[in-house]
Amino acid sequence: MLYHDDEFSDEFIEWVPNNTHIVDAFIHETFKIIRKGYTHYSGRTILEVLRHHSALSESGQWKLNNNYVPYLCRLFALTNPKYSDIFEYRVVKKPLQNFRLVA
């Protein structure tokens, strides 16, 4: 992520080192989908599957922030470029800096 910090929120970058188990589980579930033959899938669905599995686990439920789904998808694409098309990505549009309404 060092070279792609502009693609991730500061909060996500801080969250990852303490939650590598969640990142690994997201990657694992994504590869399960790919092995089933899917070429497009929803990162949000994968996060909900992880949420469900963690709720049933002995070790307790994981705290999963919905806002991190796009970042988990982008991180998967960066670490697995061969499968980067599995998720759809939206472009964030930045506001115009010197925009003025003319009457």
C-alpha cells in the first residue's frame, strides 16, 4: 500500500496492521468465489459472509466497517492483479477548486 496511499483512507491504512486476519479472510473468500468460476462479484457480499462467520465463531464477532469494503477490494486487486476485474470500482470525483456559479 505504500505506493498507493492515495487509493485508501488514512483510517483504513491504520486499521490494516491490526486486522490482517480480516484482510486474509477477505482474500481467501474472494479466491473461493474465483475458483467457483465467477468473474464479477460483490465485495460487500464477501464482507457480510465474514460478518456471519465471525458471529458464529467461538472467538467472537469481528468489527467490520462497511466503509472499508471498497478498500478491501482495491487491496485485493493490488495484491492479485490477475484477478483485479473481479470487483467493480467507482472513481471518486473531486470537487472543482475554483468553481463559481455565474448568474
